[in-house]
Amino acid sequence: EAGVTQFPSHSVIEKGQTVTLRCDPISGHDNLYWYRRVMGKEIKFLLHFVKESKQDESGMPNNRFLAERTGGTYSTLKVQPAELEDSGVYFCASSQAGSRGEAFFGQGTRLTVV
Amino acid sequence: AQSVTQLDSQVPVFEEAPVELRCNYSSSVSVYLFWYVQYPNQGLQLLLKYLSGSTLVKGINGFEAEFNKSQTSFHLRKPSVHISDTAEYFCAVSEVRGGGNKLTFGTGTQLKVEL
């Protein structure tokens, strides 16, 4: 069974550019989460999809971040325009309906804004 | 809201020695507790979890943790570590009711096992 897949694994962009991160969850997992870790700090929640619906986006930093989940399958997280403080590792995680925090994580996308 | 504190950012230990990674949490509601591990160049992997029942939980790779409600702690232990245990360990909580099961993480503890 394939795990959670994220790409790209690394991205280096200039301030002001746009970047789109993609996450393919485990097939059949209704829950999809995005998290971010800024260097040296804790991993922070960004948002939660249940199927194609945004359940909770309380962690999104600002309106430069846009997340979508097409047809309840893969998800994209777009940052437009990127700022220096957006640098960090973005993790995607998925879980089955009824799970209580046990999630499967992808390897993460390391985003560097220069 | 919840918060998780991992006081030790780095823990060096010799191979075959015991180790304890500390985790304390704060929450106004009941929570589930987790330890995740991130090996170099990999994603986070669930190590163990406390949902209910026995306060001593066992996980993969010989790790165990004990939930102490009065001290709001969930320390991770292993009696004898191996080089392959070198990784970053994250303590996390999620709300028992509501919250969508999103995780609140600590800042992580880097375990470095030396020969």
C-alpha cells in the first residue's frame, strides 16, 4: 500500500513568486491535514479536510495560503505571493474516518523562500 | 487550547544505555496522547499512542510510555537504545471530543545514540 506522497520534496523560490505543494493521501482516507514546521520550532497545524470539504482552517497564517482538495483525493497548498517567513517544512498527513489522531505523514516539502 | 512541552531539545546517549524523553502537556479538555518519530530524510511515523485504559503503553521498536494524569506527563522510555534509534521524537496531543483530531505537537527532541 502506497503511503502519503508529497512533492516536490524541495523547492527554492524567490520572494514574491508562487509555489504549489501537492499531497496524495493514502487511498480511502477521508481526513487530510496540512502542517508546517518552521526551523527549530514545533510542527503547527494549518488545516484539515474531510473529503473535499475544509473542516478547520484555523491554522492558516493568512490569505496568501490557499488549499484545495479536488474530489476528495489529492490536495494542493498554494502560497502566493511567497514571503521569507513562509520558509519551512510542510507536512501532509492523512487518516481514516474515526481515527483519533493516528495519522500517516508524508516526507514533507522543504520550502525555502529567498 | 492545548500545549505540549518537550524540555530537552537534544539527548545524547550511548548505545545500550536506557533513555527517557520527557513530555508534559497542558489542556482544558481530555486529550489523546501520541509519540511520533522522524528518522533522517523520512516522514513522521507513529511510535505509540494512549487513547484509554492502561496508562503504560507499548510501541514499536521497544519503546514504551506512561501516561500520568496528575502530572500531565507522557514520558517516553526505552531500556536499551540502538544506533538505529537516532531520530527526532515528537510528543503530540489531540482532543478527545471535537477538534477534528488535529495534532498539537511539542518542539521535538533529537535523540543521538553514540557508540
